[in-house]
Amino acid sequence: MKRVSILGSTGSIGTNTLDVLGRHPDRYEVFALSAMNRVDELLAQVLRWKPRLAVMPDEAKAHELRARLKEAGSRTEVLGGAQALCDIASHPGVDVVMAAIVGAAGLAPALAAARAGKRLLLANKEAIVLGGAFFMHAVEEGGATLLPIDSEHSAIFQCLPEDRTQWARRIDHIVLTASGGPFRTRDPRTLSDVTPEQAVAHPNWVMGRKISVDSATMMNKALEVIEARWLFDLKPDQIRVLIHPQSIVHSMVVCRDQSVLAQLGTPDMRVPIAYGLSFPERITSGASRLDLLAGKDLSFEEADEHRFPGLFLSWQALRGAEGSAAILNAANEETVAAFLDRGLRFDRIAQINRQCLEELQATHDEVASVDGLLSLDARTRRHAQGLIVRATR
Ligand code: NAD
Ligand code: MG
């Protein structure tokens, strides 16, 4: 029996993870659940899954959850505070940690799981984009098993041999596929009028709000390029992105001999989640079967720089000075939050992200430790906020 902690259990990845776990009660047990805001949802999850621990980083919310669980006769212990997220990620009673918090807030608990040598299922791409080499080092030092949950990276991982030492010799380059999001065919000149509702309405995937906006700007793919650089130890020019509107080919590995390996399936995050849980075995995921005769053509196109300027910032960050990826990620978290709050125009997201990338440079101290990176993250957010205020005046 494997015991699982879910960081961000009320989110889109979190609930999909619980769905897969529920299909395999003989193999997995929920050890801990956590959420930021939604007390009602976490309460319902705790009553259904009866974990040993439940965490809410906000102490007042933790207090409310504790009281309501007590009333309901639950024996789950509730912990409050951000440190508690690290505790459930590194607890000796845990085998598997699903890192499904959104944003840089997930870095510390993901690192805690890595250092404690857990099987670490990484959905939280911002954590690896920010943590970079430190993140990979923690995985290695802790003896953790890092498994990608992002569907593209899971696809690449599934196309590679289990023995990682063979990867470098095998890979010529990889192709990350992108759906192109809701604005793939929209006139780029009209992108200034886009509303949050339009931006989060993804054609193929149902996801959290932040990643949905990232998909609309293709900043999601930019973060995924950086994520792939670390997960598969690639150079910037070994990572290519193609738009594939059907979201059936989840990504491809082009081998040294020019053989192309792809992973296909219906767009359903339960497939990469199930693979992360059961690797190297395979378990049922609940996903529906891909109907190859359904008449969907598979098409591929190059991403247009005018429509998706954010995408190209990834290579700029990878080729830039150390700390550039952390700057890009922090700027994007701020611009997306401002857009969702109706405080910033959609087309300004990539502009301000680029400005932060070009105007800021990490100091030596900021790239010498994880704490340094977190202060670079905070400094970039302040800089981005200034630019956002100016852009909306
Ligand atoms: P979501 O917004 O639906 O859920 C986020 C979860 O994290 C929630 O449970 C929330 O309570 C918790 N959370 C948010 N901020 C927090 C904080 N500061 N501290 C602690 N907990 C916090 O997001 P999602 O769509 O599930 O995405 C989660 C991560 O997975 C993101 O990094 C995203 O890029 C990645 N991802 C998601 C999908 C998808 O299909 N949804 C696919 C690939 C990758
Ligand atoms: Mg993805």
C-alpha cells in the first residue's frame, strides 16, 4: 500500500489525482490533503478520504476546518501554516507526493519532498522553473524519483527508456505540442479586448485559472520549455514547440537516427497522473479510449511570434543570465493575476513579462541559493507591479 500526500488537493490536478486513487483502493491510501482557500471543498474531501492529516496554510482557515471536522466526528488532524505543507511532503509515513500547488508557493514543499527522497509527481511547473538546478540537485541528493505530470513531459518521459543514463545519447531534440489555446485563430490585433472569461475557456482541457490564461498566451508552453530543459537535461535548441490543435499527440522525441516517437491519447490528465503513480507499471486511469477513426485529422503548425510573443521568451530566458527563468516566471505570475483581476490588458501580459526579463538581472547572491531565488522572485514581482500600475494608468 502506497501512502499519498496531495499538495493542492482541491485544484484541477488534485481532484483528478483523487479520482485515479479512488480507482485503486487496493494500491493507494490518502495520507494528507491540502488546500489554500476552499474550506468547504477540503472538508468534503477529508470526510470522503479520511486522511491522517489535512493542511491549510492560512491559520484562520485551518482553525475553521478543524472545528468543522470535529463537529463531524472526523479523526483527521488539521495543521495550519506554510511549514505544514513541507511537513506533509516529507513525512516519514508518506511514499508519494503529488505537487499540484499553482505557482512559486509550491517550491518549498516540492523541495521538501525531493530532499526526503519521495516519489515526487510534479505538476507544479513553476516550482521547477524557479528552482532550476537547485531543484534537480535536491532530487538527486535526496534520492527522490521525479516523475513529470505535465502531459507533454509525461509524453516525452514515456517515449524514453527507463534508464536515464541513455537519454543524452538517444535524444536529438524533442517536440512539445501545444493546443494553441482559445485564441489560436483570433486576429492578434483584437487580443487587447480579451476578457478573463474568454481566456480561461480552453478548447481541449479543463484546468485551473492561472494555467488556462498561460495556455491562452502560450506562456504555459514557455514555462514547459524551461521545465523540459531541467527534466531531460536539454540545451535550448534541442526543444521545439509546434501547435497541434487536436491535443492528441501529447509530445514527441526525435531520436539521433531521426526516428520520431510520440505518445498519443485523449486529452485527460488522469493518464499522466496514473502513469506517475504506477510507473513503471500501468494502471487504469478512467480516461476514455482514443478513437483513431473519429475523423480528427492530426495537424501541426508553427507558433506565430506576433500572436504568441510570450512563448519566445522561454528561449530568451534559457540563453540569458542565470536567474532569467525565475524572473520570467515571477513576472508572469504577477501579470496573470492582474489580468484575472481585470487590472491589466491581455496583450500586456507578454509585454511586461518581456520588460521584466530585459530590465532585471539577478545578483550573484540571488542565484547562489534557493532563498536567493525566492528574494529574486519577490523583487521581480515588485518590479512587475510597478509596470502593471503604469500600464493601466
Ligand atoms: P488549480 O488552481 O486548479 O489548483 C491549485 C491548488 O493549489 C488548489 O488546491 C489550491 O488550493 C492550491 N493552492 C493555490 N495557491 C496555493 C498556495 N499559495 N499555497 C498552498 N496551496 C495553494 O490549479 P491546477 O490547474 O490544478 O494546476 C496546478 C499545477 O499543475 C500548476 O502548476 C499547473 O501549471 C500544473 N498543471 C496543471 C494542469 C491541469 O490540467 N490543470 C496540467 C499540467 C500542469
Ligand atoms: Mg502541459
